[in-house]
Amino acid sequence: MIRIYNKLEEYRLQYRRMLRSISDDITPPTFEQHFGIPEFGYVLTRVERQMGGGRIPDQLALVRDLRNCSDVNPFETIEFISGGRAQPNPEDYTFMEYSTGMHLRHLVETQGMQAAINHITRHSNRNKKWALKKFRDFLPVPNEQALTSERLFREFQLSIAKQFRTL
């Protein structure tokens, strides 16, 4: 199972709980002092891979194998969808294609890619692959901050290295 969630929102919830539990005569730390990151204007996404039920890779079959876990990419099955154009030219599409594409772009920008994928799946007779190919120009434009499978694996390896240094 793969979980992707807004870690910053989880921290906000923890911070509100902490504030409720502190007595009024104590000055609580700020959000940034407590978590080491600003409360707003910052993106912190957590990606987790849960393995179990006989699906643990052979390379990690034994506890002693954990020292080699940074060689195993637990996120290789995640599909990253991007490829758009900065501003698609309306002259390159039919009215319906352009209108649909811009609607999908708006969904991605306001509600996120997952909401757009759900919309596509629900309204394209479950033909997501076709729709993503047809409207690819309207999807998010890749940039250097974009998460890719390579970047996610690198971040995973850095995280593992930090954890093993603390043991």
C-alpha cells in the first residue's frame, strides 16, 4: 500500500492539540520553533510504502538485510503524470478539446492531480489512459521542483542514510 499525504497538515493538527493541552500561564513555542518549518508557504508531502503479506522483496527478507534497504526502490510502481505545455494554443485544438483540456488543468490546479484523475475516470467510461494521452498538453508542466520517481528514490535513500547514521 502506498500512502501520500500532506505532512504539514498533520503537523498543524498536532500543534493545535498541543496548544489545547498547555496551560494559559505557559507561552507555547511557535509552530516553526516546534517543528522546524514554517506553518504556511511550505510544502511537505509524505510518501509511505507499506509492505507485508508476503510482498516483502527478497532482498529484505531478513532483519540483517535492512542495511541494504537503500538499494531497493519501494516506489517504483508509482506513476508520475505530467507533460503539459505552459500555455496550449487554442488554435491547435477543437473547441471541445481545448475546453475540456482547460477544465482538466483547472481541476489539477485547484483540487490536485488525484481529483482530476478521479474526474477523468468517472467521466471517460473508465478510459483514463486514453484521456491522459489526449489531454496531455493540459497536464502540469514539469519543473525542477516536480516530484519524479528518480527524485523520490533519491530522497528515500537520503532518509535511509540519515536513519542509519543515528543508530
